[in-house]
Amino acid sequence: MPTESETEYDPTLGRKFIFVTGGVMSGLGKGITAASTGRLLKNAGFDVTAVKIDPYLNVDAGTMNPFQHGEVYVLEDGGEVDLDLGNYERFLGTQMTSDHNVTTGKTYQHVIEKERAGDYLGKTVQIIPHITNDIKRRIREAAEGTDVCLVEVGGTVGDIEGMPYLEALRQFAHEEPEENVLFTHVTLVPYSKNGEQKTKPTQHSVKEVRSIGLQPDIIVGRSPDPLQQSVKEKIALFCDIPTEAVFSNPDVEDVYHVPLVVEEEGLDQYVLERLDIADEALPQGERANEWRDIVTTEKTGTVDIALVGKYDLEDAYMSIHESLKHAGFELGVDIETHWVDADEMADKHRDRLREADGVIVPGGFGMRGTEGKIEAVRYARENDVPFLGLCLGFQMAVVEYARTVLGYEDAHSAEMNEDTPHPVIDILPEQYEVENMGGTMRLGEHTTVIEPETLAYDLYGDTSCSERHRHRYEVNPEYFDDFADEPMIFSGTAGNRMEILELDDHPFFFGTQFHPEYSSRPDDPSPPFVGLVEAILEETDVDDRTAGSTDDETDDRDDAPDTEVTA
């Protein structure tokens, strides 16, 4: 391997690398395939990490619209990254950093800054070698101290913006011993109208990969059903790999079952042998089975949650969906999440609130849907419906209480209405002079001090918690005294900042300025989400309801005072 200073990496970093590319179309599940592979390697005793390459020009995902790109996932160090990093943290049970997300914007910015500083003095700065060297450096540094590093290349092979990355991977494979690098290509195997699994899209996709100078070692076929043996053989023949290197990844009800499916296919054992680490793996009988035990937990009922937001896209709230699922694993129930459009609540979505066992108002930015979220908070508060408010949802709970209980009818957040006479939510003091939007919020993990003998203390079991944040506004300190003698209390603080609110004499009314969903894991569910579902189970007999319900059946909430829900 090259060791000259221009390559900017330490060749001793990292051991084994698995590169995952995708063909035919985007959204096939490269990230879940990679994460599932990593989970199995971890079960076999290896220390595994992951890198997500995003070829877009954004420096990070922080300024991207969730409706276009899914949620912005926040890391412990404050990095705003692609949602696939969330999948890696959940599947691998490890903490990622900003360095584990490589973007074109980040790479080019670094190289250009070095050029301006004179680090390349006298040289012509080019894609090759300067950009490709920087890409390789980032991968190797992210892999430091681990046994195996998974590297997912976003997008589809053939995309023009991804070409420098594929060239960097070609060079990477040239520099490393053959047994240290493995290429996995995830592709689509669709059905024809007559029900035949077709391999032609895969053949063309692999042809594109090979034209770049890369040869897949493994092909994973995404299809509604497992690949037929004859289909595997045909793919192997035309793509020049062994038949045993072609694996099925069929559709499953839950992505957490994918590791179980590909394990049955033998993917993990093939990877171990191809990377020459099978002898170092734990014997089959000694490998961890906790994942299988957790994700196959028998469910005894169903809980219905209304998620009140403005993006009708599950990926926009992925971590919330996953956190509810984790709570379901813990408590042995299925969670059904029902979308409630905060913009159209009065017209179409009012009944969904009334039918739900609990309500979540998630984070977000901007005015659209705000009034609908406030009315959802009011409905939950006045009708004793278990409620969880996250970030903006926490802030809207403060606004609703100030309007309805304290009598400040025009109370609002200064983010939504700069001229409100009662800005109970105001901008953080350190944000006054901030001009750029990217990476300038209060980000990452911060510690919250929790008051004893509160719901927050019961949930976290401690007088402090550390959770991830992403906000520019907070509860206005000028209004602290107004809440001092109220049933709504701030049970968690960070200095002069209000971090947790809860309501006395309510089954479960809990809000957090932070985002607990980002730290939830299948084997370590988020306390607020577990608390929400537990409260619902105490209020509702999900076993009886699941066994059979009719349109005439109601619960005690129908006798509670009605709250008109308006947009």
C-alpha cells in the first residue's frame, strides 16, 4: 500500500472492508443489507463499524428536506447525517461519528480549503489523485480500531455524481490484499407479468459495475420472494461469480428480520470465508442470539399511535417509528402508527386522533401545520390521552398550555410569529448572531438534570440523562415564573434551559426538548417511548380489543369532554 504523505492516511488503520453498491434503482435496501451483514459479523464476535457515502454536494444532511431525503439523523457528536447512519447504529449497537458520513460537499470543501492554504503548492488539483485520495483517507480513518468496516455507496451505479467514489474504491482494492476487500452489489430481480423472476436488470447493472473496473464478489438479489435456484445460477453465469455467492434478500414484514433471512441464506459464512476470518469467528453455538430473541418476541396485542406531523412519509420520522417498535419489543405488543396530517386535521384527520390510544407530536421546523399540532396537544391533554411531545412537540405543548390554561391567547413561538406578544418559546441566546443555517443549531448529546420523584425520574431511573438535541429555540426564561405553581412542571433542566415537561394528574403527558428517538435501540429502547406504551397498556385492554372489536365498541375517553380539533 502507498505510504507517501500525499495519500494522507495511515496504512495500519482498519483490517477488512466490505463495499456495498446498488444497481437498477435506488431505495433497494443497500443500507439494511449492509447493516444486516454487520449484525451477523458482530454476532460472530467481530468489532464492526460502517461508513455511509452520500454523493450529493451538501456538506451534510442538515439543510435537506425530510420529504425528499427522509429524516435528518443526529449523532452523538452533533453530526447531521443520512438516516442510514441511524440504521447502522440500531443494527450494530455502536456509536457513529460525523466521520462515518462522507459527502461530496465535505470532501470537496476539504480539498479546496487545502488548495487555498497552499498545501498542494505547485500541483494541479484534480479528481484523481486528490479527491480520490481524500475519499480513501476518510474510509480508512473511520475504520480505525475495528475488525470490519462496511462502506455503503449511496445512489445507483452509473450516477455521474458517484463516479469519483467508485474510482476511489477501485484504487482501494488495488492497494489492499485481496482477502481484505469484498464487494457486494445489491440489485433488483423483478417479476415479469407471467410471474417469472427476471435477471436482465441485474446483468446490465453488473455490466455497468465491471465497466468501472470493479468485480462484485457477492450479489444480493432484492425481490418480493426468495430467488429460485435457477435464477441464482443464471445470475452467477452471466455475472461471473460462483452460484454460492448469489443471495436472496426477499421482502419481510420487519427490517429487523433481514439478518435472520440472510443468515439462513449463508451470507455471513460466505463473507467470513471470503475475508479469511472464518477461523477467528466464534463457533456457531457460541454466537450471540439476543437479536433473534428480541425481534421475534411474541406479541399479545396492538397499540395504535397517532403521529401528528406534516410529512406524509414514514422515512421522515423513521427513528420515531423504530423507537415505537423497540418499545413494542420490550412490552410484547405490536405498534400501529397512524399518520395524522397537522395541516388537514379538521378536514380529514380528526377521527384518527379519536381512534388512537396515544398521540405523538414530533419535531420539525416552520409554521406549516403548527396550529394542528397545538390542537392535537390540547386534545390529548384535556381527554387524558397518553401524549409524547418531541422537540417542536415539546414546544407546542408549552404554547398550548400558555394559551389555554394561563390565558395568553396570543402565545406562540418566536420562530412562527416574531410579533407575538407572548413568545413563550424564543431563540437561543447563542443564536442571535448566527447567519448560516447548516450545522449551527444546538446539536448533539447534552446532559439533562432530572428532578427526583417525577415521571422523568421514574422513566430514566436516574437524576440525569444524556440525549441528542437539534433545535434553535427553547422555552423563554422570562415565563418560568408563570409555570411555577402549575400542574405542568419542568422536571428536567440543563442550567437555565427547560428540557423535560410533564403534567400531574394525567395518565402520561410527557415532552422533551431533546430527541430520545435517536438513541433508542432494539435491545435498549428509549425510556419515554416505553413509558408512553406502558401508560397506554394501563389504560387500554389491548388483548380484548385485538381478539375482536366492532364499530360500536368505545372506551372511556368518549365520555370525556370533547375538544374541537381545528387546523
